[in-house]
Amino acid sequence: QSFLLVLDPRFSDIELREEEGIPTEEFLESCYAIVPVLDKLGPTVFAPVKMDFVGNIKKINQKFITNKEEFDTLQKIVLHEVNAGVAQVRNSATEALLWLKRGLKFLKGFLTEVKNGEKNIQTAL
């Protein structure tokens, strides 16, 4: 489990912007840093999780790169999509962010089980 210590950049290093929220680029970099961890955890078991995770990161990044200055925080992306009426459209950055958050929460729960001594991957999942 020592490979978890070398994650860089870390979510905890992201500095929230008072009024604007979570910086998009730093958030995406932290998400990308998790991808190799999924391979280490089990390339077969975590293949669907990894595919979903990477797909959602890419959807958010695709929105971000269309206008890095306007979409410099996740909140600005979501507000833009809400105002444009596309936040609930399939493959929107907002939908991708929702699923990415769920994936991160799932991963955190799994790693907590492992950290607490669960040896059986299926049970931890």
C-alpha cells in the first residue's frame, strides 16, 4: 500500500478559491494521478471502474480546454451548463463530475475497508 503515499498531486494540496471554488486543472491532475493506483489495485477487477473514471475525467477536460479561463473552476463549468440548459444532458461535464465524485467516494470506501484490515477484495468492494 506504500504506492498510495506517492500520489502527486494530491487533492489535499488543492487550494480552494474563496468565491470561485475548486480549480479545474488541479482537480483533473489529482484525478489522473489516481488512475495508476487503480491498475495496482487490480487491473482486472478495477478495469470497469478505471474506464468509467478516465472517461469522466476526459469529459470534464474536454469542456475545460474549450475555454480554460472561463472554466477555471468546476463550479464555473457547472453554472455554465446549468444556465445553458445542458447540465443534465448525457455526457455533459456536469454529469461526468457527478459520476467522478461517486467513483471517488466508492474508491475511498474501498480503500478504507482495506486500510481497516479487510483482505478479501470482493468483501471490501
